[in-house]
Amino acid sequence: VEHKNFLGGMRKLHVEDRPRLIFGDAFPHAPAPDFGNLLTVELRQPSFGEARTTLVSRARWDRGPDPYGENFLRDDIVAGLGPERPFLQGRLLVSTSANIDLFLPLSGQSVPYPSTVNTYLHHSAQLDLRDDPRNTHRGSFFAAGVQHGGYFLPGDWNYIRLTGDSRGYLALPAGMVLA
């Protein structure tokens, strides 16, 4: 569900729910499935502080199997809030957010991990030099992110995470694109 003028003021609300059935064993074995769900909510408030800055609030609730191969169900709840702003006629997008992540194994199972809380800051920049982001024929795209948790923020561990992404596109004859 998406509402492009939520409560007026051009606020954009996006809610997505993905219910799932989770089978613990590989096919063709089919024991009784567990129920899972992935719910995401995003609220975007334009003109936060000044006309070009948008305040973005995101939340995600993921109920399902542990992604690291252990055989137990958990709830992973993540929420964040922060501004984002475009520069250079929209080619450069810079954002930062404060986030909290709650990892909660479901009780009544053999669980190798305890519940954890992680508070972190996430900063990112994207430089988009593509001719058309939806139907690209030429150009490039670069993204970099820094995520740091703990240290001076409350949480169960300290860490720094660096991520990067680079893509290139070259138009070829017959309408093909080398990506």
C-alpha cells in the first residue's frame, strides 16, 4: 500500500507485508511449516528543515528462520530515522540515519544465541551518472556506505561496516547493453 499525500503535506507512506510459509527441510521433505512475515513501513516527510531535504523514517519486522543456517525462528526488528538530500541536480544523494536493531529468538526452541540490541548510525552517498535509472543504456552508478555501532552508542557490540557498489553500462549494437 502506498499513499502519496499521507495526512497532507506531500508525505509519502509505504507499507508492504509479505506473509510466508517456512519449511525447515529441503525439498521433497515437507514437515509442518512455520509461519513467517516481513513487514516494512516507510514514511517520507519532504521539506524537512529546508526545501530539498527529506526526513525518512523506516521500520522492518522480519519473523523467520535465522539467516546464518541455524534452525530456529527469530524476530528481527529494525527502525531508523534520518535526513536525505540530493545535490548536483539529483545526481548525488547523501543520507544519514540513527537506527536500532532488536534480535529476538522465539522462546521454546533450542536457540544458540541470546537476544541482542544494536544501536548504530548509517551514512551513505550515491552518485548516479546513468542516462536513465529504469532503462539504462550507458553511464555509471557508485554508492558508498559507513555503518558504525556501539562505542558511544548503546548496544551489545562495537563495529564498523563499510560497503560499496559500482556499476557500469555500455550501449552495444542491436539495442543490447553491457552491464
